[in-house]
Amino acid sequence: MNNNASMTDRACAIILDLITFIGYACGVCMLLFSVNEINTEVNSVKISRDQLIKLIVVCIIAYFVLDVLLTRLFATTPGKLFMNCDVDFHMGNSMIHNIIRSFFKTICLFTVIPGLISYVYASGNPENKSYHDVLAKSNVTNSTRMPRVLGVLVVLGGIALLILFIVNYREAIGLNFDLGLSNFKIFEF
């Protein structure tokens, strides 16, 4: 019996992880902005292209580090937990296998061509193993050892922080459209 997670579940888990990690990073940014009392400066300054590139690089590194740590400690990430998936390592859940898996997963996630090749390879593979699973001798199963509600709460918290960040700092990050949400009291600081 093949209990490996489907590619649809895995793709949804990766998207949820990405949104969750970005949401919590935005939450940290909001905390730092309010603690340092530079809210007015941040709202009046536009982010330059160089700063945006640096921010993207920091987000990629943060994604890699969080993926390594969460997979090492819990054998899952919030998106996988939300989708009721788990990572099983055939050689044991060692740090080196986690680093290898997360490194190649991050490369495939943030680059187009290797990501598409890995996804097509995994879709054609009967065990739904992508390149990072083959290299790290792991597979993603469709069951988890942790309560699924925990993943749902963590993902929803990340989404809420991301929405709150966009509503409050959209001018600073270069989003010049009105969402119509700033009139609600829940979005006031």
C-alpha cells in the first residue's frame, strides 16, 4: 500500500508554508516597527529595488532555516500539518538529511526551471518523490503524528499576520491600492 502524499497535497502544503513563514516574518517586522517607534518613517518611505532584493534573499534564507528546524524537530511543517502530511526519513531524521532536503527544496521552490523539473519528475514517479526527497532519502506520507488542528491554527495565524501587515504597511512596500479594510477597528494599532 502506497501511503505517500499526493502531489496536490504537497503543492498545497508548500504554498501554505510559504504564506505562513512570510506572515510570521511580517509579524516580526511589525513588532520591530512599533517597538522602535518608526511607524511614521516606514509609512512615508518607499522600499528601493535593492532593499526589496535584500528582503527577498532574507525571506529565502528564513524559509530554508525554518524548514530545516521544523522538519528536524517535528518531522513536519505547518503547511504539511494543515494538509495532514508528515516527512519520513529512511536513514533517520538527522540534521544532515534535513539540510540536504531543505536546501534542494528551497532551490526548487524559488527557481522556476528546477522546480518544474522536480514537480514533473515527482508526478511521474509512483512514490511521488521529488528530487529533494530522493537526495535526502525521505518521503512525504499522508498521515501525521501531530494534531492537525495545530497546523491549521499556525497557518491561519500566519495568514492573519500577513493580511495585517499588508493593510498597515502597503504604502511602504509599494502597494498603492486601497483594500478598504483600514476602516475596520480590528486593523487599527
